[in-house]
Amino acid sequence: MQCSNCSHLNKSGKFCVKCGSKLGEGGIKEQVAATADHSATHTYSQSTSQPAQPNQHVENAKHISKMYIGYFMQGIKNPLATAQGVGDGQFINALITIILYAISIPLMMYFGWKMLLVKFFGVIYTTTTGEQPESDFGSGLLNAKPAADASGISFVDVVVKQSIFMFIALVVIVAVTYGVVKLAKIDVSFKELFARFGTFSIVPTGLFIIGIVLSLIHIDIFVYFLLFGLLGILFVIPLTITSFKNNTPGGLDKVYSILITYVVTIIALSMVSKGLLEEAKAIVLSVTGDELNSLF
């Protein structure tokens, strides 16, 4: 047995023949310590060699985002070819596009309400007086009450609620489009039609996204992107309907299909616009107050 004190190798006995230290106790302690150190080292090596598992939800979100960006850019570059080539596998991407379209209009109203007010009252001023407003027109109007004190400007009311209503209106439009396509005896699933409708909506949605950025940095031409984006939905409907081939004779003519869908679209958008106008009215009354009459 090896002495733990002087490392002398003893053949037998309880004490070291060289230094007199008791044999066994130190060796046992060292063995226990070595075993503990080995276990700790082994545990540490296991913990360091196995990295933490990534959050599955985060990874899924990254994957969906990456796929959608590629799909969106392809739809911007080649809108017609991309839309005609999609199937029900692009349903999720189309749904994201419709959601973006729905929230874009309220967001532009929320971020660009000052410029919208100046343009709105500028038109009224010109119509009423026959004169062009001065360059600083509306400065008194907009400075009458700080934006932070405008109780009528609520993110929930202007953006969240109106986005939900806009999304419902778009779903109704898609559902009616699907209905008239089926009346035309075109064999297509709802998911496939939704995917094609959403893909054709990429360009108007892109215009809205540019408009949001412009409204954030207070460039008033965002209004034109808002108008062109709204007009874009009127092109999406006929493009979606005519993109499907009718292999079965008979059925509703595509011209009437488009007209029916237009009627429903006008009704749905007019209902949504009432809510937007009510919020705009609340913003005007909240911000201007008594200053409105002093401008005219």
C-alpha cells in the first residue's frame, strides 16, 4: 500500500515504515475526492457537450418568416406568374398577406393623421374660399392640442378594431369570389383560391407597406400609396377569377362573376369605411376643438 504522506510503497502493515503515518485513511479520502472530481468533471462535460435545445416556437417563426419573405419578393417580381403557379400549399403565406393588407390602412391612419388632417382641411379651405392655403396652413390646427392629449386617438380603436373589421371584410370578399367561381363550374378548393387571391394581393400590400414607412417619417405622399393600394383590390378580384380555367361547359359567366364580387366588395368596404370615418371624426374633434372654426 502506498503512503499518502511520503508516497513510500509498503508491503503490509498499518503504518508507513518510512514516515510512520497511518496507512489507509488518506488513501480512502483521496479515492473519494478523486471519484467526486471525476463525477463533477463528467457531469460538466455532459452539460457543456450538449447545448441547450432551441425554442421550437421561435425556430418555427423564423422558418415561416424566411419562407414568406421569399414568397413575397417573388410575388413582387413576377406577380402574375407567381399567382398562377401557387396552390393550396401557399395558404399560410396568402393568409399573412391578407392580414398585412388589413392592418396597413388603420396603421397609416394612426401614424399619418396629422398630414391627413392638413390635406383634408386644405381641400375644404380651397373649396370654400377659392384660394390656395398658405404653406403653414394647419399649423394652428395641429398645435392646438398635443397628440399625447388627444383622447380620441386610441391605438386599440383605430388600429386593432378596424384591422379586425377590415380582415373580416376581406374574408367575405374571398368567400364570395369562391362562391361565384363555383357557380362558374370551376373545380377549385377554397384554400387554392385563397392562396391565389392572397398572392395577387402582394403588390397592393407592398404599396401599403411603403405607405406605412412614409407615414412614419412624415412624408405626405403616403396618401397616394394608400389610394393605389385600395384600388389594387379591384384588380385582384378579376385577376383571381380569370386565372382559373373553366373546363366544364356552362355555369356562371366570368363577367357576371366579377360584377357580383365587385358589388359585394363595395358593400363590405363601405361598411368598414364607416368605422374608419367614425375614428377619423373622433380624431378631428379631439385634436381641433374650437380651433376648427377659427381657420375658416
